[in-house]
Amino acid sequence: MTTPTIEWIGDTGGHLRLLDQTKLPTETTVLDCDSVDDVWWAIKKLSVRGAPAIGIAAAYAVVFAAGDSHETVGQACDHLATSRPTAVNLFWALDRMRRVAEGARESELAERLLAEARAIHAEDAEQCAAMGRHGADLLESTLPKGSGILTHCNTGALATGGDGTALAVLFELHRRGFAPHVYADETRPLLQGGRLTMWELMERGVKATLICDSMSAQVMREGRVAAAIVGADRIAANGDAANKIGTYGVALHCRAHGLPFYVAAPSTTFDLSLASGDAIPIEQRATEEITHPGGVAFAPDGAEVYNPAFDVAPAELIAGIITERGVISPVNEQTVSALIGQ
């Protein structure tokens, strides 16, 4: 990918450049953000999306608040935290930025905050690479070469600071010559699978087929896929995993067809303060995303709409969670705690 998903331009007086994902795949357009509000809106309207990428963008945004005082840094963190409620990486990154600010003198605030944001960005890239290796080792040892593997939403370089989460695994398999055939759900209503995942897979030369969300069960029944792998936006202490709406259905389809369903996510996506997925906040998004996709009316005026952005796959449906530290399997509170910690 020639245009970086997230890039800080300059030093402490610089700005944040984001690849505008709302314009892909037909346009490659960047957004230059010069304020906390610019980044808040970029997150809110999904110009930058994916749990790790949201956290990285928010961390850089805090640098804009460093010119005044510690108080404005705290206010910026509070404001950025309201942009999207489900992706826990957002709150994790903001907490890191708050802690750095608390320990810094005002004269060095901007420099310290920018260094921390860059560290968060670099660490995520390393985590992506490690997830790719662990996941590829797992799938290479359990699936026949050239297997079909289904994925949902977008979990690649567009969603992270590196190669991705679930897609990092598939990219690594491709590099190793495993030759996976990826089946990408379109991912209604915003079509991240069709617009973004297919774009990334095709750019990398990975064999890929786009399907409608409603086709996943049939694809499994026909034996076209041997496993499914997705990302996550928040994982509870017991291993329940929230991800883009439609993921729960994929997990159920895998169980019905005897196929393994995997989640790939860094340790920063775990929220051990939540006992189960029942406590994960689920973002409700605008009705127009369903009634007027791309500005075209797909439903009668005044239609009642329910538009949750995420659902939760229960731990008992997950064969393994692939992290940068290794694979959690079986998935339960004890195994999560053993690898991720208390």
C-alpha cells in the first residue's frame, strides 16, 4: 500500500495525515488533520477505522492539545473518547497519553506526547507482524495448502498500524506459499469487506472472492472454505469477542458446519474489566447507512431502522484467539487470563 493509513507529518508542530477510507476503492484521498476536532470527526465518520488504527489516530490527536496546558490534554482525551464507544484500543491509547502527560513538565509536553504516540504506532506494527506469524503457524499446521478461508469486515493495514490482525495472518500465509483462497464477506451496511478488504487482497496478489454476507453459510456448505478468521474491537475477560455486525452469524455458521472460527486481535483489544460480552457497549449508527447507502434511497422514507455496528461472538464458538503473544485455545476466562494477564 503506497499511501500510509496513518502518518504524522513533521515534528511537534506538525499534523496528522490519514488515508480517507470512505473514498476507497475508487479514490485515494488523504485528510490532513490539524486539530483534535479534525481527528474526532475522522474517527466518527470512519475515514479512519479499525480498533488499533482508531487508537493510534487518537493518540496523535492528543499532541494537538499539548500547546496550552495539562488541563487541555485531559479535555482532549475526554473529547476523543466520545468518538466511538466499542473499540477499546481507543480508550487504552488515550489512557497511555494521559499518563505521559501527568509525568511531563509543560515545556516538554508536546515532545513527550508525540514520542508516545509514535511508540504506540510502532508497537502496533510489531504486534501485527507477530499475530501474522502465530496465526500462519496455526493455520499452516491444521489446514490443507490452498484452503479457502472466510473473513468478515476489514482487518488489514487499513485498520491498524501494520499489516493488520486477521489479514496479517492471511498475508503471511500468502508470503509462505500456502496460497490461501480468501472469501471476503461484503460486510453490510458500509461494505468494508467489498471496498477495503478486497482492495487490500488484490493489491497484494492474494487470491480472493467477494461474496454477500448472506452467502457465507452456502459457501461453507459447498466446502469452499475450511475456516473463518476475523478481527475484534473488544474482547471480554471470558473471551467473548465484539466485532463488526455479522460476525456472530459467521461464528454460528462455522459451528453448524464443523469449521474452526478464529479471532485475531492484539492484547490491547482485551478489556479484562468486563466479565463477558454482555457488558460490551454496542455502538448504534445512523439510519442513513442502511436506508441511503451512498446517498441512494434503498428504503421508503420514514422506515424504522435498527443499526448496531457490532455484535458479539461468544467464547464457546471461538476455536482460538490469535494474539501477538500466542494463541489462546480453548477460549475461556482461565486461558485468557493466563496469556493476557489480570
